[in-house]
Amino acid sequence: MIRYQHKKFSILFGSLLIVGAWWLPVQAQQTTNSPNEQAVTTEDSTIPKAVTTADPTIPIEELELLLKPFTKDELDGEAQGWMSLLKTKVKELSDAEIAVKRKNRELQKTKEAVDALEDAKKALEEGTEPSPSGGVKAKEGAEEAQEALEKAQESVKEAVKQGEKTEQDKTSQGAIDQAVEGTQQQKDKAKTSSSEEEVAKVQEQIGTISNKVVTDEQEQKKTEQGLEKAKENIEEAVEAKAEVKKQVLVNMTRLRDERTALSDRFEVVLQELELKGGDVKSYKKYIDAISGIKVDVSDTEGTWITIVGWLQSKEGGVRWANNIGKCIGIVAGFSILSVILSTLLEKSLWMFPNISVMLGQFLVSLTRQGLFVVGIIVGITALEVSIGPLIAMIGAAGFVVAFALQSTLGNFANGLMILLYKPFDVGDMIEVAGVKGEVENVNLICTTIKTPGNKIIIVPNNSVWGNVIENETTSPVRAMFITVRVSYQNSITQTSQVLKDIANSHPLVLKDPEPWITTGELAEYAVKIWFKAYTKTEDYWTVYPDINRIIKERLEQEGIVIPLPRQELYISESMAKEEGSMAKRFKDMTLS
């Protein structure tokens, strides 16, 4: 018995442990979750209310200054406040657009009634024309008029029904009430109702005519007058409805202006919030989604009123006209500034003799074109276009272009190296990549060289910078090196003295450094004397050919022989006597 009770107690105690093990974690989780839930609730409830929305027309400059000290949390509240204002304004604009569409349907039905009445009038007039069976024709005309009137009655009823539907819709009617005076709405409603009554009255008269042969001209005339009156009433109803629609469209222009103004101020708040670490993507997407003007091209009159209203509105056409004017003025101003600054830079470069001509040309071109590009960018910002996406697009396109034009970009980089290190300048005589001539022009892509044969050769900068560059005109002084060959029978001392006299007597040969004359080589048929003299680089091609001419003339005057290559042939007697040998034939030929 005791063992049984002990066993029972063990089972009960184990059950309590299991329940406790399950209950404690649940309670702990609930206790843990409660502070978080409370924190979330507290966080939502502690979002500051918007302060700057008290005056929705606050100037943007003042709003920017007002938002500067706000924290991120405070700016979140401001963003929500401006979002609420913008959403309300967009709702008003949407209601007005719906009201216009419904008015369009009313107008369409009313105009159909006018056309039907016109058809009825024509049918009655055709029935009064004389014919062998005039009565029957009049009856047929009345029946056709009856059908047309039924169509007109149906159209008027549809217009009345559409008007009642609009009146019952609080949003559409609210948009109309906001734009149109009550008297105009009453006029619209009264004209439509009276038109319906007039059409019903004329329909009853024509119904009488269709049941008998009409010969009474007075009765016929009375019916036609009723038709005319009904038509006039419906046309007046059309005018009344068109006037209501026009006023709603005009009010829509005002609403768009207010929406644009709110969007501008909202974007200022978002810009400040983004600078302080807030997430504004959803807000910006909303602004992009509700911006712009939607035009119903099927509604010609409405489209024209919308376009004219936008052109005349302060936040529409007037604003864009000002922006376009600013853009043109900015671009023109920067263009003029670029010309002035580049001209001043070009004239002031002479003060820096170490700057090469090609680097100066590059700086002038960079100043002019760079300022013009900056002017275009600033002009685009004046059009209220964000240049951030534009720059990102240019960067992405630049990566693709750079990959496709690797060799061209290599030329560009090498062109920069040439401009910076200036191994040659415009006007220098160089030899590079197998081309020798005078440098005509250097840009970031290629170098233009004019050869002595007056050919223009364009060498890519890759080939220029990647090869040995031989510049003959870098130094202000250039040496002439001439090898003079004289006969072994002439005196080396005499020849050297003649050459020294030539160098000292020439006016364009420099005295410092002194001319240098020495025996260079004892060649096979002549003695080579090296003649070296210096002249200014710009005089080189004047002095060099002149010195060569003077050397030849003086050597001839002094009796110094300039030998030509020759060979002496010695033939032995035995070889000359041998019949048939080449030596004998050569000897016979020389003797003859």
C-alpha cells in the first residue's frame, strides 16, 4: 500500500514538473516580448508631428533653413506630414478628373440627342413635300421622326441619369462644387430637365401625327416648332454642361499648381532627411508616380483647355519658361566666360617660357571646352533635372566605352604623358616611329608631323610615346658634323687649317663652343678629317649646306684633292703573254 502511494506520488510529482517546464518558457517568452511590443508602440507613438506643414505655401528658402536643425526622427514626422498634404491634393485632383470624364459622358449623350432631333426635323420636312400619295408620305415621315425622337429621349434620359450619378457621388460632386458656382450647376440641371420635358411633348405630338394622314399645315408647323424648341433647350443644356466642364478643367490647373508646389517642398524635406540618414525611396517613387499631366486626346476641347491652362499657370508653363530662359542664359554666360578666360590664358602663357606650346594649346582648349560643359550641366540643373542619375548613366556608359576603345584611351593617356613631359614641341624637328619631320600639332590622340617632302603624317600617340624619340631642335645650339676626305698626297695640316679658316670666317658659326677639327681615320683611298662646328638650331639648315659648298670650293682653290674610290690592277709579264688568258686580253684592250 505504501509502495502504491509512493508510486502515485511520483507520477503526480513528475506531471507537475512537466507542466512547469512547459509553462515557465512560455511565461518567459511573453515577458520578453512585452517590452518589445511596448517599445514598438512607444516608437510609433513618439514620432514627432509635422511642424512645417502649418503653412503649405512657405517659401522653399525658408523651409530649407527651418529644417536644418531637425533630427532624423523629426524629419520623419515632417515627411509624413507633407506626404499627407500631397496625398490629399492628389485625391482632389483625381476627383476632378473623374468629374470631367463623367461630364464628358453627359455631353456625349446630350449631343446625341441634338443629332436625333435634327434627324426628326428632317423626317418631318420630307413628309410635307408634295407627292401622289402625300398623306402616306407624311405618315412615314412622322414615324421616322418618332423613332428619332425616341432615340433623343433615350439619350436625354441617359444624360440625366449620368448627372444624377455624378450628383450622388460625393467625390465627383465635391470636385464640381469646388470649381463651379451653385447657380451654374442649377442651370445645367434645369436645362437638362426642361429638355427632357420638351422632347416628351414633341414625341407625343408626332405620335398623334403618325396615327393619321396629316393635311393640316398649321398642325405640322406647330410640331416643327416644338422640335426646334426642344433642340434649342438641349443645345442650351450642352452649353451649360460644357461650361461646368470648363470650370472644372480650370480648377484642375489650379490643383496641379498646388500639387507641384507641395511636391517641391516635400522634396526639400526628403533631401534633408536623406542627408541625415533617412530612407526616402518610397516617398520619391510616390512623387514620380503622381507627377505630370495626363491628357485625354479624344477630348479635343478638354485637351486644349488643359494645355492652355498649363501654359498660363505659375507652376506650369510660366515656371518652365523661366527655367528654359535661365538655362539658355547660363549656357550663354558660360560660353562667353569660356572665351574670355581662354583668351586671357592664351595671352598670359608667354609669361611662363617653360610651358610648351602644345601644353599651352591644351590648357586653352581645356579651359574653353571645360567651362562650356560646366555651363551645360548647370543649365540642366536650372531645368530642375536631377543630374545624379545623369552622371550615373554617363559613368556606366563610360565603362562600356572605355572597354570598347582601349587603344584610343591608350592614345589619350600617352598624349597626357607627352604634354606633361614635353619631349618635343610644335615646330620641333623629330624622328619617331620611322617618321622624320617637323611637328605640326599634338593633341591627346595623335601627333601630326610634316615631312621635308611636305607630306602630313599622323602618328598615334601610342607609337610616339612607345618608341625612341629623336629631337633635333630641343637644344638652342646644334652641332654640324662633316667628314672631309682628302688624298694621301695632300697635307693633313694644310687641310685642317683650311677647314679652321672656313669655320672661323662664317658669320653663323658660333665661336663658343669652338669648332673642332681632327684627323678621324686613314681609310683605304682617303684620309678622313672630321669637321665639327656649332650654330644656332634655327640656323642649322642654312649653315649646313653653305659650309659644304664653301669646303669644296676652298679645297679646289688650295689644290687639295677630294679622292674618289679607285683600284689599281698589276699584271705580271708571264700572265700577259699567256694566250687566251684574261690578263692578256685586258692588256691588249688597254694598249689599244
